[in-house]
Amino acid sequence: MKKRVPNLSLYILLIAVVVLMTVLNPVRFPTRRNFFSMAYQLPFLAFLSMGQMVPMLAGGINLAIIATTNLTGIVTAMLLSWLSGGSSWDASLFITLVAMAGGVLAALAVGALNGFLIGHLRIPDMLATLGTMTLVEGINIVLTRGYTLTGFPDFLIAIGNDAWGDIPIPFIIFVVLTILLGVLLNKTSFGYSVYMIGSNYTASKFSAIDTRKVIIKAYMLSSVFAAVTSFIMMGQMNSVKANYAESYLLVSILACILGAIDPMGGSGRLSGLVVSVLILQVVSTGVNLLRMDPFFVRAMWGFIVIVVIAMNHYGQHVKFPLGFHRWKRAEQSVDQ
Amino acid sequence: MMKKLTKQTEFYLALLIIALSIFITLNNPRFLTTENIFGLLRSFSVMGIMSVGVLFVLILGGSPDVSFTAIAQVVQYIVVILTLNYGGNIFLAFLVACALGVLMGLLNGFLVHKFKVPTIIITIATSNIYFGLLYVFSKGEVIFVIHPMFREFGQLAIGSWVGQHGTPYGLSLLAIIWLLTLVAGWFILRRTQIGRNIYAIGGNEIAAERVGINVFKTRMFVFGVIGFLSGVAAIVHAAIVQSAIPNIIVGQEMNVIAAVFLGGAGVFGGKGTIIGTFLGILLLAIVSNGLTLLGISTYWYNVLIGAVIVVSITISAIQQIRQEKTRVRVQVEGEVTA
Amino acid sequence: MVPHFGVEPQQIQIRTGCCDSMSKFLQMVNIQKNYGGVKALKGVDFSIDQAEIHCLIGENGSGKSTLIKIISGDVQPDGGEIQIEGRHYPRLRQIDSLNLGIRVIYQDFALFPNLTVAENIAYSQLVEKGDRLVNWQEIHEIAKAATEKIQINLDLHELVGNLSVANQQMVAICRALTKDVRLLILDEPTSALSKVEIDQQFKVVFDLQSKGISIMFVSHKLNEVLQIAHKVSILRDGEMIATLPREEVDNDKLIQLMSGRKITYTRYKGPETTNGKLLEVKGLTKKNNFADVSFSLGRGEILGITGLLGSGRTELALALYGIAPADRGSVVIDGKPVTIHSVQDAVRAGIGYVPEDRLTQGLVMKKSVRENVVPIVIDQLRNKLGLLDNGEWRQTVDHWIDELGIKVAHRDVEVRTLSGGNQQKVVLSKWLASKPKILILDNPTAGVDVAAKSSIYEVVRNMAEQGVGVILISDEIPEVVNNCNRILIMRNGRLVEHLETQDVTEEEVQNLVEMTGTQQQQISGELR
């Protein structure tokens, strides 16, 4: 068999944008300082995208991911304030960890609910998570009454801002979690099952894969990434609010598409996603350095995705047959 | 007949709306006044108009368009600036808005058809492009003073009564535009061949091609419609808000989509009605209005809507599972079938 | 022990049949079609008379669907001549074919499940007329006229998605009849129909034929072909092997012509004594599926279950495998009672299941052989760290590829590219790897060619010899008679016959199944 490099076009694209940004901005782009700042910013988008990627591989989508991220932050912040008697910025490490655990639990609860609706009740992923998204957003608003919660202890601030030698802490977390997720997806039966279910739910069920359990786990894992994103965000912004980062919901999906994660599920590599996030970050930083409007970045991202879709299309890689939803339906009808 | 009725989402949605209305009215009789209802219809007209476009897209394929808010946002900003600089009248404003909207919608449709990619994927990308470019060119600046014709247009109404606090009110033209959109949408979906073709493609695209439906043309029509309605909504929004804020419409897309799903549209395409879509938006309106009238903080709005969605999809999923369990697969000899 | 296959050279005279005096509706000469480098049709001659029921048979990949597509104008041939009603068509386009009154009813019917019966029937005519507005009254009139043509009673307001498969097919036929039809092509029309429904369909077909419409009936079910055909054409590897009148063919001859070899079974004997019951099922009942099913299975035994479609045989298997668990009754394996509520329960109890529908249930088509062999045993492929051991994984997969002789270039090849027989072997290896006590096979040789069939039987027999209890569900009577120790016949959700294969012949079993079919018909006739 001929070995071909998977996602070759993505690697080429990454090199191209790095070269382009270097040419456009030879003074400021290829500098240590710039790479340092990219390493701070990258993990936020990376974690959200990974949280989106796992359900997508299992054939779903998680529209509630941003709501879950904010819920984690809000629950953590409120627990901090409550446990420390109102002076959350002075909270001890123990209290901080307890509060964070509370936030993670809240996120896991949302993930379990998503997984239950989708895995047990077989509600279409988009409907289920659109529902929980609205619900959790509502809970976030009710909990905060629309206010911004602020003032966090050093530990949380450090998670978002400190560096270990020359390497930012968020980046270290990013490397560790990427490796862990890679192992989980490629080296465990859970990962194997996720890919199988994403490719064909019914056949997986007939092959004795415990679809319910795997789908619940996939959405809970998605929630874990939402929670980690939340901690990074709390550290970097020193505040939480009910509607932070809402626009990143679509960006997290966009990153997956760019990373060649099949939106119908079942195929896509973590390495592709990481390269995708790198591309998005390089474009973002490069455009910012050119002192262009930060929103131009959004337009660029959208444009790149269209270009990649077009390239895939003309490269005979027609990935999404238009009738995909009917195919899914046919599968569901033989279910039960 | 009754049995057929109880199978439909619209029936339960209507029941829920009636129950809510009774509950709210019992606690605050102001709810069931024409003044309140007319106000409600006016303030939800923007979402209402856009929801019809979303319905068309969901019938066609089940994968939602998420770029219509970005389209409306871009259109609104451009038209507001154009009218400030060159004047003009409201018809011209509508004309330009709709033309721009149709253009952007058609681009979406073309990309979806050409690359055979789910609508949500393409429109995530294009909404980023539309919205990103808008921000680049507008620099995010809010235009507080817009052409007075928008305000005048927004005040047009049919009938004139005196409200509770002595303020005059009528049925706003904006609400009428929404209602007209509903009627037109109903007519297209129910009474025209292209409308039936939308359902047919949503039901089975390959079969649609086999019976000779021009799928490309139909798809372009649908994306043209949602673009057109985004244009209409943009002007109506300007007439209500009387300013152009470049990020006020964007972010609403999921609420509108949720309402259309609530109204019975499906994620597999081929399903959904105008009545259901209207009821879906009406439910959002009544919950929002009811909270105010009952003196409950509007912070609870999303929780209630979210709960309604989660509970309703859960109930219908359980119903479906139960139905599946009782389905007769084999006529078992000697078994009494209920 | 193993079925024996003798290949005999065939000498067939091609005959144009009895009806030279009648005018030909369609005549095709030396039709060729290549896809890439593959020759799908290698100079095929084919013709259909007016008002003739002409059956076309052939194994998968023999070129049947290409021939249909050429007649319908979907595909242009690379060479050859097409003549319809005496006129030459150097280039037969889709529109020509439609205008000539040629209609194809595809296997998937091409219907809109979300629209009503009336609209589905009228749709092609409406599109053709090209009106901008819809006249609902007209739609109902068109639909009503079409249903009256074949005297069928359908609720025109019902959604097509709520209809039975048989009625959906009637809707598709009605749609074809909204215009003037001269040739109706039915592509695998009976594959999902029960006996009663097939009889009803045949009535419609004969009725249409008596009205002067030619029927081309494409099928692989030979007993139905023999029941309905005036003439039979046999395609093999893109070549037209023969066209024969009904009187000159029988079941064996058709099989021979289709596969190019003669199939001779050897009977399976099974273990001398089946002491120690492996599986005992008592009073198993599931409402609307089956009732009061009791049987037992010994080690090394192959138990056949047959019956018509809709008799509850697949439903019984799905209950034992935990996909759709039973309501009542007991299942005892190795003397221990087991409760089966899920697939996981069944697998834990040692039950495996090879589903009928390989494409959506048996395999994950988009994934490789490597991934499809291991789902049941995935947890055994872990190393000390608890992580999947790629080396062991590869070894396991290669072992099974070798053991079952799966023809595949590499273990990382996607299973969808494999032939039907090799795909089925992948499904079998999935279960072999898990070493089940009991294996249930549901129509395991559907859609595989004769050579692959024999090797599948071989695998199944070997398993049984090693002590696995096998339940073989099939509607091919020779398959169960020759491979099983005992046969159970199901009808209307109940077990009605229990036969020892050594005491019966294929004909007897066939008759028992057919007889219950007529009884069934009487019962349902009375109900109406």
C-alpha cells in the first residue's frame, strides 16, 4: 500500500500562512515574543475545538459547549466567593481546588444530560444540544443576574498567565491534554468505539459496542474540555460572565471543519485539528500585528474554510454527500 | 380527525400557548389586551420574519442556516449609511436591502450546492466572512442617528386606540409585515409547485431528481428567500431600534432556529409548517412578555425556553420509542392486537 | 462434510423464443459498456416483446443494473444498437425513454416519505406539466385515476412514510401509471415483501400485462421468476448467457446458468449425540413479534429456522441477541438461566449474531478490515498499561484474514471495497474471534456469489464441529436442509414445525413453507 501523509494540504497551508505572515511582517512576526504570546492564546481555541471534536467524531455536535464553559466559570466563581466568605481573591489553594471541582462537576452534569438525551433517547444531537444550550445559558444568566464576577485567587490567575521558564502554563496544559486526548482516541477502546459509532451507529450497536455509555462519555469529555477552557479564560481575563465568548461556538465548529474532522462523524485526526488551530492562531496573530481590525481575522477564518472545502471538493475528496441526513435517518429507523 | 390532530407538534404547542395565556391573564389581565398583543407582535416581528426563512431552509435539508443574522446585520448597516448619505425613501431602502440580502443568500446556496456540504458548515464560514467584513468596514461604530424615515415607518399602524396610559396605539405596520410574510410563506409552501418541491427535496433528494425537479434552482430559491427576508428584517429592525448597532442582530440566530424547531421542523428535512413556526415564535414572545407582566425577572427567560425545548424533545422522543415498541412487526397468530 | 462443487461446461442455444410473430417493443443488439477499465456489458443482445413478462436474472455485478440504466437512458452505451418499436435510437436519452413510455420502479421506490400518497403519485406528472401553482383537487384526481387502474385501495391522504413496504411499492407503480406506460421495469421488486404481498404484486403485474404493457422483472429470487415469467434472460459477468422461454427452465438450470457451475450440496450430519443442552428457550414471547417460542440447541448442532418474511424469525433472533429483548419466557445457557436485556448481556452469555443486513448492521463500511474484525474482543487487545496493543491487534486481524481466506490487499483497506462474500467473512471473523457458545446467522449468504457461499458454509460447519451451537435462519430451503441437523418452521410469530433433516427432502420443506403460506393467505383473506 502506498503511504500517503494524512492532511498533507493542512500542513502545506500552515507553512504557507507562516511564510506569508513572516513576509508581510518580517520585523515582528518571527520573534520570540510573538511566539510566546501565541502560545498564551492558542490553548483557549484549542480546548474548545477539542471539546467540539470528540462529539463530532461520535457523529454529533455540541452546541452547548460555550454555555458549559461559562457555567463552569460561574459555578467556580460563586463557590469561591461563598467558601471564602466573599474574598475570593484571597481564597486558599484548597478552597480554590474545591471550587474548581464544583465547576467541573457542573460541566460534567451538562455533558451527562447531553449524552443521555442523545445516547439513550436518540434525540438528534443538534436539537438536544440546542435545548441544553438555551437552558444552561439561562441558568448562567439567573446565577449571575447579568453581572460580571471578578477577582480570582493567584492559583487561577497563574493557570492563565504564568510561565514555567520560557513556556506559558496554558501551553503546557495544552501539550499535556493533547497527548492525553491522543492516547484516549487512538489507544483505548473508548476512542475506537467513538470512531465506530460515528461511522455507523447501528452497526456499532450490533457489534456489541455499548453505544449509550460511549456517547455519554463523549459528551462528558467534551464538557471536561469546556471546563478547562473556562479555567484558562478565568485566569486570563480575571472575570466570568454569562455570555462570554458566545461567538466562539461557531468558531469551534469551524476549527473542526478546517481540521478535516468529518461533520458526519467517524473520521478525523487530532493532529489535523491541532494544525487547524495553529493555522487559525497564526492568521489571527499575523493580522493583528499588521494593525488590521481584529474582526478581519474572523473574515479570514471563514474564507480559509471555504477555500479548504473547495480544495477538498476539487481534489476528488467529496466528503459530505448531500443526502447525509437521510442516510442517518435510514440508520435510525433500523435502530431499536 | 382528532387523532390526526394530536399527532402534530402544532397542536401541543397551541395547547401550551393557551395554557400559558390563561395563567398569565389570571395573574395580570393586561396580558389579553389588544395593546399588549399588538406590542408583542411588533417587537417580535424581526424574529418572526427571519423565522420564515429559517423554516424554508430547514424543510429543504434540516441543516440550519446560521448566517441570516449576519446578512441582516450587514444589510442594515449598508442601507442605513446609504440613506444617511443619499436620502431616498423606505421603498428604496427595502429594495436595496432585499437585493443585497438575496445576493448573499444566493452565494450561500451556490456554495452549499456546489461543494455538497451541510448548510450549517458553509454558513458558519460565510457568516464569519459577512460579519467580519462588516466590522472591518464599520470599525464597530454605532450609528445613533439614522434617517428619520425609519422612525416614521416604524410608527405607522392600522387603527388608532388609546392605551392604558393614554398613549395611542394601533396594529403596527411592522407586525403586519410579519403577518404578510407568514401568509406569503404559507402560500409558497402550500400552493406553488416550487414550494412542494422544497418539501420533496427535503423528503428524498435523489427521488426529487428522478421525478425531474430542478434541485439547484429550488435550492437557490430557498437561499434567495432567506436572504430576502433577512433584508426585510433588517429594515424592520432599524425601524424599531432606530439606530444601527453592528452586533445587535448577530447572536440571535440560535434563538430563531430553536423556535422553528419547537414549531415542528425536523433536523432531517422535509418537515415543518408556517403555523408551527408562528406558534414557536409566539411562545417565545409570550414567555418573554409574561415574565414582565408577572413581575418575574426576565433573567428567567432563557431557562424557561430551554426547559420547554428540552422537555418537549424528551417527551416526543419517549413517545417515539414507545410507538416503536408497540409497532406490529409480525401478525402473531392468536394474539389480541389492541 | 463440505459441500462439493462440480463445474460443468454449459452449452446453451440462444433462442429468440416462441413469439417471433409478435412485434418487438425493445430490441438491443451488441450493447457494450465500460466503466473505467471494467467491462460492465460485453456485447449484450436483449429484447422484449409487447405485453410480455420478461425476467432478467444474474448474480451481483453481472451487469443487470447497467442494462436497466441504458434502457432508462440514464447511461449511454459505448457501443451497440437500440431499437424501440422499430425505430433506431443512436442516443437514447432519459427524456426519450420517458416519452416512449418506459418506466423504472427502483428498489428504493424513489418516494417522498413526508408527502401524501396522492402527491407522491401525481408528482412526476405535475413536474412535467410545469404549472407554477398547485391544484390539490387535480392531484387527487390524478392519484385516484392511477389507483383505480390497478384496482388498489390506498388512503390518498396518508403519508407515504407510514405505509408498509408493499403499499409504498404500489404507490411507485401508480406513479408510473400516471402516464402512458409501454414498458415497466421492476428492479428487485420482491426483496422486502412477504408472501401475501408478493402474491398481490403478481396480480397487479399480470393485470398490467393483460392491458398490453410489457414488464421487465429483475430479480434474484428464482422461485418467483419461475412463477411469473414468460421468458427469462440470464446475465453473467456482463454477458447474456441465454434467453429462454419459461417452459425450458427450472430452478437448478437457472442456478447453473447464473453461476456457471452446478451446485451440489452434501448434507451436514452433525454430532452423533447432542448430549447436554447448550441452549434452552422456553415460552419466549414478545408482543407484536412472536409468541410462545420454545426450542433447544445442542453443542455442535446446526439448527435451521425458516419461514416466510414476516413470520417472526428475524424478530426472534433480535430478541435472543438483546437488540429488541423479549417480554416473557426463559433462556437457559449451559444450565444457567440468563436474562438478556441488551446486546452486552447476550454477548456476555456467549451469544453472537450475524445480521441479515450487512450494509447497515453487520459492518461499518467506511472503516477498515482491521477495525471491523475486533469490536467484540477489543478489550482483550490491551497491554499492561491498559492501552490498545497495535501489534497484537494486527496479529489478530491477520490471523483471521488468513484463517478464513479473506481476499483483501491489506488489513487497512475499507471493507466497503470488498466483495459481498469477503465482507461476510469479515463479519464471521468478528464472531469467531470472540469464541461464542452460540452463533445466530440471519440469511448469511444473501448477496454473495456461489463460491463464497460454499466457503461460508464451510466456516459455519467447522464452528459447529468445534462445539458451537449454530442457529441458521434462512429463506433458502436448500441452505437449511443441507446444512442443519434440525429445522424449525415459523409462521405468524409461532413455531409450527419441527423436522429432523435426515427425514425430509427439500421439496417437503418447501411445501410445508408454501402450505403455511396459503393457509396464511386464507386467514388474512377471512380477516378482510
